[in-house]
Amino acid sequence: DGGITQSPKYLFRKEGQNVTLSCEQNLNHDAMYWYRQDPGQGLRLIYYSQIVNDFQKGDIAEGYSVSREKKESFPLTVTSAQKNPTAFYLCASTPTGTYEQYFGPGTRLTVT
Amino acid sequence: GQQLNQSPQSMFIQEGEDVSMNCTSSSIFNTWLWYKQDPGEGPVLLIALYKAGELTSNGRLTAQFGITRKDSFLNISASIPSDVGIYFCAGPTSGTYKYIFGTGTRLKVLA
């Protein structure tokens, strides 16, 4: 089946630890995105990438890092510098030539 | 910066009723997207709109791209319990591939 996968669904970490969230897509989409969602709020853009080996900061990039070494993969690292990392993280991708954005199932990260 | 305002923030309706919600922006959009999100899941794309005045349907859902390009509307006819969820509007900001999202309309359907 084609789609976007995020793993794991739930992730727990201790404060001060870096953690990497996985996002993989087999849709052959060029663009990939990471969003953060907090309760009762809309989605906020963390990072996005239009092509391999290139990415841009979104509105709330501080404390996060990404890489785009392969078209299919766009992992997000939540670093210890992120002051409030507990949130629901969503990965998305967009095919070239359209603006239709498709989402993965999300990863809920809890940092204590 | 650009913002998308959704109205209403929440709705409680009876099963079988029709639902209307809207999304407005202070600036022009060239594409409007409507999503539904169930609790703990990723948003699912319902409808994409590309032209001012465009009216597009997907089953019981109908969405319209406002003529001013600053608003969009989503209607759900004959609501059923599985329509429960949060509906988001979204669009790419002008000249970029960055998207902004509305804060959502939470729909609850009473059987």
C-alpha cells in the first residue's frame, strides 16, 4: 500500500534526551513537511523540504533538526534545546505539481 | 503573518442535520484544502479547491472557494455519527510551499 508512515505511534523520553521521529513515504512525493499540533490548536510548521538534501525552517524550528538524505525519508530530531517538546507530531508530503498535502498518522511524544 | 480563522469553533448537531462551516483569511489564497481529523490520528484530505467560485463535492461534503479568494466554505449534508471530528481548512501561502492551517471546527453529532 502507498502511504506515509510514522513510527512509533507513542514515544516517551526523559527531559534532556534527544529523540528522532521517523517519517517514510512511498508515494514518490518530492516535498515533505513536519508539523507540531498542541491541544486545541492548529498545525504549526517546523521544517519542510522540497527536494533531497535541501530543507527550510518553518515557523517554529528552534530546538528541532531534520535531514533529507533520501526522497522517501524525512526524520525529525527533537533536541534537548526544545523547551516544550511534548506534542503530537505530524509528517506530510505533497506531490510535485499540486498543492494537495497528505498526512501520516502522527507520533505522540511525551517528555517528562 | 497570514492567519486562517474558522467558524464556528465547535458545533453540536443532531444526526441527519446539515452542517456549514467557513474559513476566512486576511489575504488571498490560490488553493484551499479541507481536512478532517479524528482524535489521535493524522488529518485526512477531504476536498481541494483551486479556482475562485469553484464548488466541489465529495459524497455528502461540498466545499466552495469564495469569490474574493479570502474565504472558503464546507457543507456536510445529512450528518451521521462518523462525521464527528475536527475539520481544518488550510492553504499554501502565496508564492511559497509553506502551508497554514485554521484552528479547526470541532463537530459533534448527537444520535
